[in-house]
Amino acid sequence: MTNNVYEEARTTARKLRRSRSDRMVAGVCGGLARTFGVDTPVIRIILVAATLLGVGTGALVYLACWILMPEEA
């Protein structure tokens, strides 16, 4: 029973990857949008708002994601 649960979780897991097709700079917003199932402009607006209201925090998050997220194959 445990192996079956593990296999099911492994096949349904979504992988967080930077997008190659939906990108303006590095594909971070496109990859996040695909992973969470929302439109890319929504993620971009949230990121810009976080950058403006959070005194640059959104830009630091974007930079960290750019460095840490692998690009999709």
C-alpha cells in the first residue's frame, strides 16, 4: 500500500521550472503561473506590487527564483 501511495504522489507532483516559451526576462513568472494554474499577468502584477510595496522584496524573490529554479527542458 505504501509503494502505491508513493508512486501516485510522484506521478501527480508538479515541478517548478522556469518557462522557455512564456518569458519576458528569465521565465520565472511563466513557470510559477504554469505550476499554480493561473495567468502569467496575474503573477507579474503580484510581483511588481511586492516590489513596490515591499521596498524591493519582490525583486529579490525574483532574483532568487532566477538563480534557484531550473529551466524546463
